[in-house]
Amino acid sequence: MNKYSFKRLFWSYNFCAIPLSLLCGILSFFNIKAIYFNGAPAYGVKALIISILIPPIFGAVWAICNWIALTFGGLLYDNFLKLTSKSDKD
């Protein structure tokens, strides 16, 4: 009973973050805008690599949080529906 697939959430968040991340990475590669990592600005190849590595981390964190919340909330909702349907029959 897996209504909310972790894999689907993970890839959805990755594909959401990749375009903006690549744009920021390209801008920082050409010293137009800095990417801040651990509070320090980064430019050039280092910033481009950081911008490529950030989406999977972002996707994993959000997918884990949402998967837990949606699965637990769905479980509570299903149990609530079962309880209310039993009380309607009485």
C-alpha cells in the first residue's frame, strides 16, 4: 500500500531544482553571481560543481520529509474513514 512513492517524489524535486541550480552555476562560472556554500562565496568551476551536487541533496531531504508526512497522514486519514464508516452503520 504505497500511495506515495519515494522515488517519484525524489525525482520530481530533482527535476524542479535542476534548471535553477544550473542557471546559478553558469552565472557563477562566469563570475556574475556567487554561490554561497557554508557561508563563503564560490565562483568558477568550484561553484559549477557545487550547483550540480545540490539538487540531489535538496531532492533527498524534501522527498524524505514529504514521504514521511504523506504516508503518516494517509494512514491516519484511512483509519479515520474506516472509523466514521463503522459509526455510520451503527
